[in-house]
Amino acid sequence: MLVLNLTIGMITPPVGPVLFVIATVGQLKIERLSKAVLPLLLAELVVLLLVILVPSVSTFIPNLFGFAN
């Protein structure tokens, strides 16, 4: 959950620092980049909601290997 929240925060306009880095490196306008990131941001929000509301999504692999109770 922490990593998902951090990635969402780093790409969320208007303050997302990763947006500024990508815009500078790619020589893109920040407005155009913000519009292009919105569908990906929506997908990340859906995944975050799934992890929060359905804990078995994030604990399936550890349970499979016997690391969780």
C-alpha cells in the first residue's frame, strides 16, 4: 500500500515531482504530460482500492509460499 500511495503521489498533477523530471528529460510540456498520465493514474487508484478492500489480493503470493499465517 505504501509503494502504491507513493507512486500515485509522485505522478499526481500539479505538484508531482516525477512529472517535472519526465517533462524536462523528454522535453515535453507539463500540461500534455499530465493529460497523458491520467489514465495510468486511474488504473493505479483502482489497484490501490483493490489492495485496500480485498486484502487477499496482496497476500496471495506470501500465503502461497507459507510466509503468512
